Amino acid sequence: MQIHWKRTLRTNTSERFLGVDNGIEIAAADIHYLSNGQVAGTMILLDHAAPGGEWNDAAVMEVLRSLDDGYLPDVDVDAGNLNYTVVVAKVLGNYESTNDATRA
């Protein structure tokens, strides 16, 4: 995998990233910086992008380390100060609110 990460949202205590491999969205990550120096993340792996059709431990760790190495220099999964919850999901679509006052 050759994952390129794009930061799509940043606040004082959190970030959101989108991971792309060969032009295909493969993952999304929400990262939260906690006051005790720990970092908690949720990594959402997209089911259609699983190498060989299924996400295995090696592929999951490759994605996690890719984000860690590129964007999280002060924390590390192996050091124990970065923890992820990993979810495999299917994108259903994008839903946005509307300002249509005629809707009930």
C-alpha cells in the first residue's frame, strides 16, 4: 500500500484524516489529543479497499503506522501512548442537512 493522508478537519484537540491508496479512499481516522498526553483514535477501514478482499492484522497495522509515522510524531502505538479503535465499514452515502423549510 502507498497511503496518502489528507487532513480534512482540525481543532485544538482533534483531527480528521482521509487515507487514499492509488486514488481509492481506503480509510478515515479521527484523532483526539487528550489532556494526559495520550492520543485516542478511531480508524475506519473501508471494506471495499481490503487487500485481498479482507482486512488482516498486518494490513491494519500498515494503515495505522502509516498515519502514525506521517502525522503523529510525538506518539506511537508501540510506545503505548496512542490507542486506536478499528472499525471496518461500508460507505452508504453522504447525507447533509438542508435548509428547506417546506420539509416536515
